Amino acid sequence: MKPYPFTAVVGLPDLRLALVLSSISPAVGGVLVRGEKGTAKSTMVRALAGLLPGVDVVDGCRFSCDPAAPDPLCPDGPHAPDARAHRRPAKLVELPVGAAEDRVIGSLHLERALAEGVTDFQPGLLAAAHRGLLYVDEVNLLHDHLVDTLLDAAAMGRATVEREGVSVSHAARFVLIGTMNPEEGELRPQLLDRFGLTVEVASSRDPEQRVEVVRRRLAYEAGPDGFAAQYAEEDARLAADIEAAQRLLPAVKLPDDALRRIAEVCASFEVDGMRADIVTARTAVAHAAWTGRDEVTTDDVRVAARLALPHRRRRNPFDAPGISEEQLEQALQDAQPPEPGPEDDGPGSGSTPGEAPQEVPQGSETAPQGPPQPSGGPQKTVGAGEPFKARVFRVKGTGEGERGRRSRAITDSGRTIGVQPPSVRDGRPHLVATVKAAAPHQKARGRDGAGLKLRPEDLRFALREGREGNLVLFCVDASGSMGAKARMREVKSAVLSLLLDAYQRRDKVGLVTFRGNAAELALPPTISVDAAASRLDGLPTGGRTPLAEGLLEAARVLRVEEIRDPRRRPLLVVVTDGRATSGPDAVARAQAAAGLLAGVTTIVMDCESGKMRLGLAADLATRLGAEHVPLGELAAESLANAVRARTGKAA
């Protein structure tokens, strides 16, 4: 079945332009596409491969070496200068979210290495994507170590595999394209910065455009080949334009005044490091080639900045990406000397020469709405203060959950602490244990040379300890006793700081609130800390304190999550002053509810303040078997000061 034509996609001019520029100049660093579900992100990316020029590859080379300049370190090489070659289409390689590390970077055949002394490397997806496109759908759900591997390979143009003292390196130059839905969680800012360009996409609100999208999709599903034929000529013209721009690219000049404009813009937006300047320069050069010019102009810098800078302005995961058009224009005007010519007043170029890109309106997506509020007195909303570096809390014991950065766990990475039982046939081989298992049988197997006689049952695999991500469930008291303006701002700032810590440690988060006469699940467990921060910011306070209902709801949520995700261990954070005032038996019910949370690692964040304190939160912590943390001691700096004070007294 023919793929959906690239030029048949309706709208999305910024995405169209970003993909084209990355195809013209892979050195730009690829594209990250952010947007809500159902916006044709994947459709357009998959259609891009059909526009790229074919590549010449050496016959029999699994690493797609160019016969004109073969990789001298190619594992299938060295290739003779007159090696036979053939031409094939550019590949689009898709990397599944659940792919294992060996599938991505390749693997070494340990048995052959030990028995025959040869390096038998099985190439992975990085090798398959060499000189083509590597596409990662839902890149924000990919494990961090795999994202790091991908971005390092994309930046260096090589992939290196090291296993048990054997090292293999091969060329891996590709255009990296990732798509993600921000509602499902964000990428870390460090990883965002490694993508060259970013584009925000949103579905059109224009009824006519939506009708056309549906019409074309239905026509494609009814007859894919016939539909593709309608756009074949337009796709061919676009492919020819891309190939022409690739030929022109080496001749494009980047004058000093254009470089000054780039530096002025990047400094104006206070981006970290120099990668923004480099990517903006490369993008401006690619845009000049795309529009048929042999020298970069202000127009090229303007377009490049719109694509290369939005995701580099974020200082924490709760900052929305985007740039100010007024600030961009002011920075371009401030750069000296100004560039003469009519280009200064022209609009930015779009997906084809002369077409202006359309900015995706900031805030066009509907903000998440909070759940219905329970009754129980007047409501008021207080904003959060600035987040700070919070203390690190960990789940007790050793788990086996998804890889993360919080609690100890048996994982497929980390330090080796032992050997898996012989029945375990998965993971990374343990060289010494494998040799020990095979050694006693060498005489019986007729060994007569230097190599070992290995059999599959000899293989042993390493037992590794690393870190896992957890489910951090916040159970927040939003009653009237928490409603003092200064206190609630302090509480929200503390919870926001813990959310930031959870984001950095790749945890799932959930939010239960209680006030009036009921508790509610304000946010079901999710990896999107942005959503949690949004719900927290709009959290109203008021009414009595149904502590028992809050603990019961937290216990219910944890039971459900244990069924859905049994490997992810929970960390419960109860934020309260310990009062229970909803109903005549409120205290007794709260004490009974605490018993349902036995065995759950819990932190009670004590929000009580003032000179006269009842100590109810400390009593609750004792009943829960939890760690009691006064609100003022949540910051990591507070803990360090307390340790220094105790050390000084002891001395």
C-alpha cells in the first residue's frame, strides 16, 4: 500500500518546513514535534522518506557505506575503492518505545568471541538508519538512557558498542525525528536541547480545513494507490527542490553580520550554552539554500530562530515553550550593522520558497480543567511560590520497577552486584561467570585449541542494581485550616518542588485532595508533572478537614495502581497539619484509615505553624510508620544545615 503523500497533508506549514530543512542539512540535528494526539504528526514524518534522494551503498555492507567515501572503521570493511555498489531509496527506520538497548545500538555475539576469538557484531537500528531517517514516536516515553544514546549518535555521527572488553564503532548519520504528546509527560530540558528544531502542532479550529482533512483521509483509505497518484507530481517537484537545495548548500555563505544577528537573538532569549547559536546558524544556511539564495539574510535568521529556540528557553519543566515575536524582532533590529535590502521587511519563509510560516498560537490547546469541587464552606485560591531543591525521599527496600532515578532496584543497567540464576536467560552476559560455567566441561567436549567450547547453557547473565521510578502520590489537605494565604503558598511551593524532583527522577505522580466532607482524585497517576502542577496551582481551599476520607481515597488509588502497574512501587506524601474535623468520629476514622496504608513508604509533611502546636501530624506519622518532615525542613539545604549543626554539637 502506498504511504500517505507528503503534499496531501493539510496545514502544518511549520512542521513541513522543519522536516524539509532537516532533510536538506542533517547537521541541523533533527526535529522534535510536540502536539496533541490526532494532528498528523506521524503521518507527515512517515511521508517524508519518499521525498529524499536515493543513496548509493556498497554491496553486502550492512552499514550502508557510501562507495565514494566508505567508513574506514566499518565492521564489514575495509571496502575496496572499486567495490561494487547499488542505489537504494532512503530508509525510514522506526524505533519502538519498548525496544531493548541491544536492538537499538547492536549486539556482540559473546559465544563466538570466546570460542573463536572473532568479533561478530549484529547491527541495530542505528546502523539501519545510517544515511536515512530515524523516527521515534512518543519519544518522551522512551527510557532516558536510550534517548541519550540516540542523541549522542545523532550529534557525533557514530555509534559505539562496548561489551566485555570488545569495542565496535560504525557510522550512524541520520535525521532524528521525534514526536510526542506533552500531556503524556515532558522530555528533560537537557534532552530537549539536543534536538535541533522543535515545532508545536495543534489541530485546526477552521471547519473548512477540518472538512478537507477528513475528505482526504477517507479518499486515501478508499483507494491508497489512486490517491497517492493524484499527488505524485507535486511530491516529485518537492523532492527535486530538496535535492537542488542539498546541492546548493555547500555554496551558501554565512556573513559576519548574519552571525552577529544570530548571536544577538540567542543572547536576547538567554539560552544556555552555544548549541542554540550553532543550530540557528545551520538552519539559516539550510533555509537560504531552500529559497535558492547563496547568502544568509535576516529573513533566514528569523525563520531559523523560530524553529531552533522555543524549546531552549525553558528553565524548568513547568515553563511553556515558545518565543516572543516582539522580542525576536527587537533582537534582530539591535544587531549591528543592519542588513540593507527588502528582505528585512519581508515575512518569514514557509514550506516552499516565498511562503510565510504560520506561528502556532501559544495557549491554543485547551487547558486541563480541574475536577468538580466538593462542598464545605467558602473557597479561595492561592498561587504557589518559587520551587526549590527538595530533599530526596526513597522507597524502602529494593524493587524491580521501570528504570528511573529514585529508589534502589534490580534493573538491566547499573552496577553489577552478582550473577543471575542459570534459569534466567535475559540481560547482559556475565563474562567471568560464563567462563567458570564452561571451564569444567572443556575436556569432555574435546577442547584442543585456544578457544573455549561453549554451549548455550553455559551463558550466565549479570545481576545489576540501579534506580527505578516510583509512583509519588500526593494526598493534600485543602481544608480551611490550610487556607491562610502565606501557609498555602508555602505548601504549594513545597509540593511543586517535590513535583520537580519527581520529574527529574522519572516518576509517575498523582494528586488526591480533601476538604469539606469529601476527598477526590484531582489527578489520576500520570507521568505528566505539567498536569499535576496545573491542578495544584488552581487548587482551592476551605471547609472542614476530612482526613479519614483523604487517606481512604489514597489507599484506594494505590490498590488500583498496584493492579495496573504492579512493578512500580508507591511513595505516599501526605501534606497536612494533622487535624481531623469532619464529623463527630473524625479522629477515630482517620486512625482506622491509617491502618490501610501499612507497608506503604509514606512521608507526612507537617504544615502546622505558629508558637502553639498540637503535634497532630507527628502523631499521624507514627500511626502510618511514616517519616515526619516539618514543612520548613523540606528543602535539601535545611537538611544539610541540620546535619552540620548536629555534627558541630557532637564535636
